Amino acid sequence: MTLTDETTAFDAADAPEGSAAAFIAHGAEILPDLVALRRRLHAEPELGLDLPATQQKVLEALEGLGLEITLGERLTSITAVLRGGRPGPTVLLRGDMDALPVAEKAELDYAATNGNMHACGHDLHTAGLVGAAKLLAARREELAGNVLFMFQPGEEGFGGAKIMLEEGLLEASGEKPIAAFAIHVAPGPRGVFVSRPGTIAAGSNQLRITVHGRGGHGSQPHQTIDPVPVAAELVLALQTFVTRRFDAFDPVILSVTKLDAGDAVNVIPETASLAATVRTLSAASLERLQRELPTLVNGIAGAHGCTAELEFVVQYPVTVNDAASTEGALAELRAQFGEQRVVEMPTPMMGSEDFSFVLDEVPGTFVALTTSPVGTDLSTVEWNHSPRVVFDDGVLGDQAAALAQLAWATLESAG
């Protein structure tokens, strides 16, 4: 099967039994509540690490579930522990809560109007995790261990997961989790789960370069040391650098996304600057970038009589799914939803995820769930971070059921 197939349900012959069936049925029952929560979150998106209205909506949704709740200090996170009625270890489930500074253009009754937007689907992640908490809390007495629910601000470039780890996330239940799972929505045929063992998402880094020259009148470039053509040469040299120094099977993507120089048309400026996003799939390529980029940049600047300052900021590490955990997760999802609703991704994606910080500490699995509305033309579909992207929140019952079953099955297996 490919991700261009329309898939909305599984064959009755593949229907699951036991906990998986119970979670799907209960997920369908609570779907209206999850959709209502998601749409409230969608209509009032908040940015970064400080999400007070979002935090309050989630706390209200978790009331009465008997969870041990801890709030973040440096960010408006929620850490909630569900203690099962049977002894066992802890499993972590994560949902991120922050939005993007994107003015929404999707034509929805509940579209945001404050200049921000849940353009990456974090509103579904949050509502789906609330749903998982409800499903598991309803079967607390049978649960063989604890489930740690991680409601995280600041995924979009703020490193919220790292801050939650620093504030003691992994110790919240009294012991380090044995596994961690997260589901992230994406465009594609409605209701398909996608993952892979090993590297699934790239590391994210930022490169900033400032070229220093000597300014002067635009009519007398020979009296100056013009930094602008040096910056232009660097743009081209950086593209060549990543395509000629790195193995095509361990790719590096470097995209220059900002150029800045001068204020007046008739003035050659003192400085020119550029910034780029850099994506890597291995520690080796990251180390080589950090080691070799200064030689390239300083050499080109020096050849033109300029100097250069370079800043390379490592943001998020590579997201690596634990092989054993992921094979088990894919098997559970196939048993729960049917073979045709589970796809193993052939190659990693070059987007990045700060769930990588969690997976650096705990073996686990990051899963995509495709959620375009039925009837969407998948050849022209809008993608995450687009002001027009639309996610079908009718998947929330299954999303909650999948998270609940991954936690349940992991604890049962450990027991």
C-alpha cells in the first residue's frame, strides 16, 4: 500500500479483541468530547513556552481522572501520572501543545483569529493525549503499571521537551519510564499510521554568518570592501559544500532562508548576513559540519579581504526510534486497526522533532498519523505549517485508542 490510497476503515475480519477492541469502542464514545476540546484549542492557539489558556483547558479536561498532576516551572507544561491497580513499570505518552505564528487561512468555523495557528496539528496531539488518559483511567484497576502523560509546550523551536526533562519529567512516577510513544498528525489518507525503526526524523540546526567589510558610496566600490558579493558567493558555496562533501545516503540539507545587507540603495554596507536551516541524519555529519564549515566560510571571506563570524546552533538531535519498541508498536497497531492502516516508512523525513530529546533517554517510537479529510486531492494537499492545512479531527478516537493500546500492551509485555 502507498500513502496515496484512501483508507478509512479496516475489514471486520481484522477486528481486534481484548483491550484493543475496548479502546477503539470507548474512543468512539468519547470522540465528540475530544473534537470539542480540539476545536477550543484550535480557536485560541498560543505560542512557545507560555500557554496559560491551553494549560487551563487541558487541566479542565483531565479533572476527575485521578491523575497525579505536576505543573512546569519554566514553562506551562502538565505532567500527569496514572497509577494502575496492578504493579508494573512506567510508560510515557506525549502530546505537544504549542502553535505557530501563522495567520490561518483555512475556512473553518473554529479557525483562529489571533494571528497564530495550530498549523502543525498540536491541537489534535493534545486532545488525543487527553483521550488516551480517559481510556486508560477507565481501566485503571487492570493496568499493570503506570502511565506518564507529557503535555508539552514549546515544540516549535523552543526545546520544551528538553526543559521538561530538566525539570524532572522522567522521575514523575518515581521511576524512569521503560518506553515512550508519541503520535504526530500529517496530511495523507485519513487514518493511516506510519513509522519506521531507527532514524525517523532529522536533527535540526541553525547557521548564522555575518560578513564584515568596509562600507562606502555605491558609485565607488573600489574604495570599499564590499561584503554583499561575498555573502552571495557563500550561498552558492554552501550548496556545493553539502552536495560534494557528504554521502548521498547520509544526507545533509542546508537551506539559506535569510539574507540581509544595508539600508540605502546607494550605500555599500559594512556587513552582510545570512542564515540557514541545516538538517542532518547522523552524529557524524553533524560533527563534520561543525568542524569544516568555519574553514569554508573564513576562506571565502578572507579571499575577498573580509572577515566572517559564524554561529552554528544545534537545536534538536536526530529522532531515532528504538528498533524493538517500534517493531512491537507496528505489530500492535496492525492488530488493532488492520494491516492496510499501518505503513512502514521507507526512509526518514527531513523534518525534526524535539521528542528526540525523550528518545535519547528512553527507548520508544514516534508515529505519524495521516489525517486529511476524505475526498482531499492528495496531489495538491496543503502540508504542516501551511496557513491552509486542514486536519480531520474525526481520527481523534482512534488516535487516543492507539496511544492507550501502546501503553497497555507495553506494560502487559513487561509484566
